[in-house]
Amino acid sequence: MFQTHYQRIGGEAKIRQLVDRFYAIMDELPETYGIRKMHGEDLSHPGQKLFDFLSGWLGGPQLYVEKHGNPVLRRRHLPFAIGAAERDQWLLCMRQAMDEVVDAPELRQEMFAAFAKLADHMRNQTADHSPRP
């Protein structure tokens, strides 16, 4: 029987745990300062948006779409300079959070591959900090 990533990870509670851990790691690691400073002091709002997005993106309830419409993530992130360093910092947080929260190694691998593609798509700066088309 086919199960979505949402079901395989453990549904709402596990996604909430993943998001909470992701932002805690971002807040803790000095090497993620570049992306941490893009967020406000209170991480609860971006945390809720990421939870809503991941819920639908992983095959569960489309909470983000219901609340905010089409995610159009790259466009929503254009106000922020996102290059390879920011992408890698985001992925560092997500990998560590997944290692701590997601039990199944195969699921972690599948999800990380998808996150890596998504994070790379979000880049809007080239190596010389010029806008990326």
C-alpha cells in the first residue's frame, strides 16, 4: 500500500517536531548565522509557515495553500539574498533535524534529496553575488 512521506514520517506530530528542531538548530549553530539573521527574533511565525508548507509538500493536509495560496516559494524568498552558502546552511539545519527526528534511514535519504533540490531552486544569487535568473 502506498504511503506518502507525510504518513511515513508520522504525520502532524513528527512534522511539528522536525520544524521545531530545524529552527532550534538554526538558532544554536554559529555557522548558520547567515540564514538565522534573515529571520526575525521570534521564529514561531516562520516555523508555522514551514510546518504548513511541509504538511502539504510531504503529502498531508494542504495547510499552506489554504492559508496563503500557492506557495511560489522562490518568488516569496526573492527579498532575501540566497546563494550557495545560505542554501548549504539551510540544508545543514534540515539534515541535522532529520537525523534527530526521522527514524527510517531510507526516508531520511529520500526527503533530504528532495530538500536539496528545493533548496537549490531557492538560490537567487550567483557565486559573485549577482542576481541569478
